[in-house]
Amino acid sequence: MKSLGNIRRAFAPWTDPSAKPFIAFKNVTKRFGDFTAVDDLSLNIYHREFFALLGASGCGKSTLLRMLAGFEQPTSGEIVLDGADMAGTPPYRRPVNMMFQSYALFPHMTVEKNIAFGLRQDGMSKDEMTDRVSQMLKLVKLEQFASRKPNQLSGGQRQRVALARSLAKRPKVLLLDEPLGALDKKLREETQFELMDLQQNLGLTFVVVTHDQEEAMTMADRIAVMSHGKVVQVATPAEIYEAPNSRFVADFIGDVNIFDGKVASSGNGTIEISIDSGFSVRVAAAETPSASSAVGFAIRPEKMRVGRTPPANASVNAARGELWDIAYLGDMTVFHVKLQSGKIVKASSLNAQRSVDDPFTYDQEVWVSFDENAGILLKD
Ligand code: ATP
């Protein structure tokens, strides 16, 4: 499959076979009693990468991060950081710092003192510490709040103090566990871009845990989708969205229509699938699965067209149905179409033109159709 690459910056060390990973998890397992939280997991993260661990609650994301920070020890396997095996290295000796979800600021200390806390513990000289704290205050644009206490700050400002405190010791790797969880939507979006700028300007490696897929898609160079202690797919946001490697990932990221069917024929780079809902799909795929084998087909709503008349070739990649629901969202309209089999599919279209005349009405007969390269074959 053609790589979709990274559209944000020309940075893709994972595509270079000679590039050495900065962080390597090698067959790492973590058990709590007889429960396996992280299951024989191997993963490479590169220097200056913004890496996101994404997955449902309880899938093992935080445990993985805590093992990297040294707060938990793997039951088996190895964690290598900047060329050194981390087994037996306590958290304070690791070149990493962790920013917690709750920020864990000291309420009785000023912003300045909160930022200086770790430096003072390390025995840094007073002059150097003053310099470092003012650099950090400048970095997170909090110079005028230096002598406030955390309860005199907004949520976003508190988040920036926590960030400054975790960056003050100049770690090579910053671990962030749900860093924006406490912020409202607008502030979250602004802060996502601030974090990305900061990470790029400082040339650090960030590993962020989140269950918010949009956040991971916005910020990360690559995303690891986790499920039950395993990594299911590691890829760029665009690859994860456009070329999910399994039904689980397709379903987990974004909206998707998934159909079951059987292979009718294959060859010449395409596969024809007889979909159980009573229509046929031709999809681009390099594989040649045997005829009649059970497969799935996934297609995103924005890749489906809705029309009142059948498309030119309605025998493939098109299905007839009735308009079940229309949701006008301003920037786009989402159509729910009930196919003749009873299955309801979702199609969305951008409202690029300004119009208040909606040509569609409920219960109207419509056709959904799509291009050959719009959807993907699911083998599992
Ligand atoms: P969330 O998004 O809810 O924080 P997560 O993916 O970060 O979830 P983890 O905190 O890594 O999940 O937990 C993974 C699993 O391991 C969970 O089922 C959790 O209950 C279990 N677990 C974590 N820490 C411990 C512990 N100290 N003792 C026993 N079980 C634990």
C-alpha cells in the first residue's frame, strides 16, 4: 500500500531502516496479579517524535507510560532509553519527566516556586535556578503570574505551570498523561497547538497518553492504537484514518460504515465483494483472497455520495435506500440512509455552497455511491 506519509512536516525517522529508536519497548509485559495490563508489547519511538498512545479506558496506556517513567517495573521484557537499558534505574535518574493529568501542583507555593521545586531538590545554585525559572515562565507566557498561587489561576494557566515545571529540568523525553483533560474544548484546541510548537522548538520527544482521538490526530507524528495491553496499529494519523489495518482500528477512529460480505472475484488489483446487505462493492486491494471467503468492507461517511438518481453504473459501489434521517450541522449535512436490507448507513457532505434549499426530504428514495478507492477491504 502506498504510504500516506506525514503531511505536517518532513519528519519520518521510522521509515529509515538505519535510524535508531530513542525509546524501545522490547516484548514488555506487565501483570498485576493474574491480570495482564501490557501484553508482550514491542514499540519504537524516535528522537523528536510527538508520539500518542491512544485507546479505550483500561487498555494499558498509563501503565506503559508509568513503566517508561520508572514508576512501575515490567514483569518481563526490556525498556531501552537513549541506548541504555532502564531496568533498575529509578525515576529520578531517567532522562524523562512526567506531567500528570491532575497537574499535581503544590497549592501553597507560588507559580515560581512550583516551577523551581525539582531544581531545588536537585541542588541547583540559586542564580542558575532563577535564570531557569524565568526562562520557563517566558516559554509558557506566564511571566506576570510568577507570584500567584495555583488557585488564583485559570485551568489553562495551571496546565502551563505544570508544563513549565516538567520542562524545567530539561528532560529529553516528556511524558504527558491526558495533559489537556481538564480544559474546555476551545482552550484544549489552542493548547494543542501550543504544545506542538513547544515540542518542535525545544526539539524534545513527547509521549502523550490520550483517549481523545481528535487530540491524537492533531498533535502526533504517529499514533499507537492500543487494545487489551497490545498495540494494534502504529502509524501516522493519516494512515490510521485512511488505511486502518483492522476492523477494530477502522471502528475506533472516526465514523465509519462497516459491511460484511463474501469475495465474489479478485485480480488485477481489485476485489469484488458481494455485500450481505444486497449490493456489490469493487475495492482496490493488492490481495487475492479465495472466492467466497468472508471479508469486511469499511467506508467513511464523507466518502459516500447521496443522490436522488442512480449513478451511471449502479451495479457496483452503489446501493438504493431511503432517507431515514438528515442532520444539518451547518458546515456539513449528515444523511442516514436505510438500505433495502434494513441496514442504516451514514453519509456526510460538506455544505460548500450557501443554501437554505435542501433538495432532500425524509423517506425519499436515494442512492448512495462511492469510488473504487474510497473504501477499504477488512480481512479480519
Ligand atoms: P485510562 O484511560 O482509564 O486511564 P489506561 O489505558 O491508561 O486507562 P491503565 O491505567 O494502564 O489503563 O490500566 C490498565 C489496566 O491495568 C486496567 O484494567 C487497570 O485496572 C489495571 N491496573 C492498573 N494499575 C493497576 C494496579 N496497580 N493494580 C492492579 N491493576 C492495575
